[in-house]
Amino acid sequence: MSTVTERPATARERLLNAADELFYAEGINTVGIDRVIEHAGVAKASLYSAFGSKDGLIRAYLMRRHEFRVARIQRHMGKHTAPRARMLAVFDAFDELITGPAWRGCPFLAATGEARTDATVNEVAAITRAFTRECFLTEATALGVADPAALADQLVLLYDGAVVAAQGRVDPGAAARARGVAELVIDAAGR
């Protein structure tokens, strides 16, 4: 009988896990690097070696959140072949997130709110928004609507509105309602 031995987390992974937990719960400006280092149980030099600075750690944290979002959306879209259903699956992916027990609000919205002019935060938030728009645009094009870019922009606006409405569990039904409106918008664009 063979046993699988788990590889211990590297200092980089421990720092990223600690940052993810602390930044998401308390905010990127509130949490200092000393708290992240202590929570991760690593030496301060490990942070600088792995990320270069707190800014590098924030970037890695947000990119990790982006990768999770991409995977979740792709998983939901992958359940469908029809472009209309694939567009609506983006809302289903968000609904899964906000109705889960770990939802505390959008990490990108929180970070941009804290660091209004921070280039790193804004850059990663823009990457995430562009990915979401591209999902809608690709499927709107495949659907054959007259103006796929306009439809994609409308769906992003609905998605962003649901994100804002769901901040801090204020409205856990926001994604489902946005999905309902998205159905009407998609159908109207197809006429």
C-alpha cells in the first residue's frame, strides 16, 4: 500500500495564503506586511524574496483571485454549448460565489476602493473586467447579434451592478436577478 505524502507549502505559498485570508477579510491597506509575515510563519526576507514588496504581494493576491474567477466562470460556461446559455453561465458562476459561505464581497472592488490611484490594483482589476467582457463578447459574436460589443457592454454593466449589490452580503440574490435581466437583454439583442 502506498501513501501519498503532501509536499509542505513553500514560504511563497504560505505568504500568499496568509495574504489572501487577511487582505480579503480586512483590506489591503489595513493589513501590514508584518501581520502577513507573522500569519504565514515565515521570515521577512521571504516576502521580499518571493514578491519584492507589499505591492508585489497585493498583485499576486489579486491575480490569484482572478485565476479563481476565471476557473469558476469557465467551469460554468463549459456546461453549455449554446452562446446564450454560456453568457448566462457567467451570472451563474457569480451566483455560486455570492451564495457560498466564504463571500465577503468582491476583492477587486474592495482593493480599488482602498487604493484608488494604485496602478497595480487598477491594472489587475482591469484584467478581470476585460476577461468578463471578453466572455460576453465572444458568445455575443457567436450568437450572431447585430452589435456584439454593445451587448457585451450591457452585460458587463449588469454583472458589475450585481457585484456592487452583493457587497458584504447586502443582496445575495443580486446575481440571480441580474441573470434574469440579462436574459431579456440578450433576447432583445437577438431580435
